[in-house]
Amino acid sequence: MSAPRQLPPRVGIWLIGARGSVATTVVAGCAALTAGLRPPTGLVTETPAFAGSGLPALSSLVFGGHDTLDCPLPKRAEQLAAGGVLPPGLPAAVEAELAAAEREIRPGGPLPGDTRDEEELIAAFATDLRDFVRRLGLDRAVVVNVASTEPAPTGAALPASSLYAAAALRAGCPYVNFTPSTGLHHPGLAGLAASSGLPYGGRDGKTGQTLLRSVLGPMFAQRALDVRAWSGTNLLGGGDGAALADPAAAAAKNAGKERVLADTLGTVPEGQVHIDDVPALGDWKTAWDHVAFDGFLGTRMVLQTIWQGCDSALAAPLVLDLARLLARAHERGLSGPRPELAFFFKDPVGDAPASLAEQYAELERFARRLSEEDGR
């Protein structure tokens, strides 16, 4: 009598901001890909370079998360379909998967009037995570922050993003901060991060304007062209647009954009990035860049670019990529900051190159390291 076929281990993805546009697109998109309803366009880990890396299958992923909002995921998916973010009919086709993820969403915090202190909040969030893994029989879970951007902290108190990050490590979960919020970057969490033995990624996903800058910056530097000024404007709506209307939150967002130019050009050129909240745009954004540079004999020239995209559709596949890569890294016993994931971030951790081409080469080497054949 043959032994029963062993099912592949299931891996959890715990989303902070689990009822937001990005999280909803992640859940609906993964379900669509698993069912063969859509091709894996934009999903880096589904390309041939990662075929032998032992990443968890999309069909093995299970979703849950924290949120302070109360709009159920199936309804949120319908709203995104009405706005053109999700394909028509997709919410109905994956309603069961959306409903399953909705059942695993727990109340976030701190909410207005919440009397719990930092330790109580961290403990409560960590308990939710451990319960998620235990109750569903998961092999492991990765926590990904996709909540709205928060202002940089001004005191010693941990902001909400750092409370969730601390809870992730306490619960034994690898962590990714896909937002510009503080998260694991708070100095008060440095000791916990170092002692956790867990792998973690960078901060602020690189999906649009900065992605382009990480390609164009090295081009100017390698061709010895002198960039005199680099200015930009972002127009966006939705929850992120509303959050970034706060100057403090916008400053946190722009820090990563400036870092890419400083790292690739060797200096920060004149100019600023302006972020404007345009609610009518919904989940869509437009990014415009104006680059003034000098060529041979001081000839003055200009490059202008326009990037128009859907924020959730750009971010969702990268969230899946990062969760799969960190889950596999955790399985292989890797720990600490993972600079090999710089390809995905405006603000990577560790010693990582700034050029997108160099970052991708590092990512490919990491994929080979994660393979069944390679050693640690």
C-alpha cells in the first residue's frame, strides 16, 4: 500500500493594512494566478531565474492580517474592480479566497481611545500571529506592512508600524516593510532585530518613479553627464494620497527617492519632489520628472519622463515576491538584514548597490543560494 501523498507546507502572509487596496490586490491576484485565470505578469519570482529556488508555491499561500478599517475584503475588491484596478468579474471569481482571508483579519491599533500601552499592543499583535500559524497549521508566516504611510516619529515612543514590526519578530516571523513608515528602523528595535535570528527586508517598495530613477541615475553617471537639477511631481489619490497630504508623511516618502539619486549620482542635485493628493485619481498615480544636465562642452540639455500607473497593481506582485523569498530564506536558516532584496526597495537594508541592474544581479545570486542544490 502506497504512502499517502504529502501536501506541500502552507505559508502564511500576514498583511498590516489587510483591507487596503494593495492587500486586497495581493489576495485577489494570488487567487487568480493559482486558478489560472491570469498570467503572472509582474511577478519576478515566477520568471525562470527563480524556478529552482524552492520558493513556496502560490497555491500554498494563506492570508490574514491586521487592520483598523472594517470594510470586508470582498466589498473592497468590488470597489477596486469598479475603479479599474481589478479586472471585471474577478472579485466574484475569487470570492471564496477573499472571504477566507477576511476571516483571518484581526483588529489593529492603537485606535482612538485605546488605553493599552506599547507592551500590551505588541503582545496582542504577536498573539494574533501565533494563533494564525497554529490554528491553520502553517509551516511559517511572513509579515508585510502595506498600511498607509505614517509621519516619522519625533520621540522615543514606538509608532504603530514599529509596534507591528516588534510583534512580528516576537512571534518568530520574517518581516518586510513595504511602506516608508518607520517599522523595524526604529532605534528602539535594533536589539530585537539583531537577536531575533530572523531574516528581514528593507523599507518602501520601489514601484514607479524611484524604479525609473534607479535606472536613469546610473546612466547619467556612467556616461559622465553632469546632472544639474532633478525635480519631480507625484499626483496620486486613494488612501496613500490622503496620507501623503501630511507634510511629515510626504517627507518620509521623499527620503527614499533622494537616497537613490545620492547613491547613483554621488551627489544630490538641485530640485525637490512634490506630492499632491488628487482624490479623483483613486488608485492611479502620475509621476513626472524633469532632469537638467550638461553634456560635452557644457551643452545644456533636458530629459523629461512621465510615469502613469496603478499603485496597487505595481505593488501587489512585489509583495508576493518578497514574502516568498523571505519565507524560503527563513526555511534555509538565513537571518538578519537581506541586502540581496534591494531590487525591491527605495531604502534597502545592509550594504547593497543602488543601480537596478546591479541589484538584480544580486537578487539572481540570492535565488541560486536559496536553491536545493546550493549550500548556505
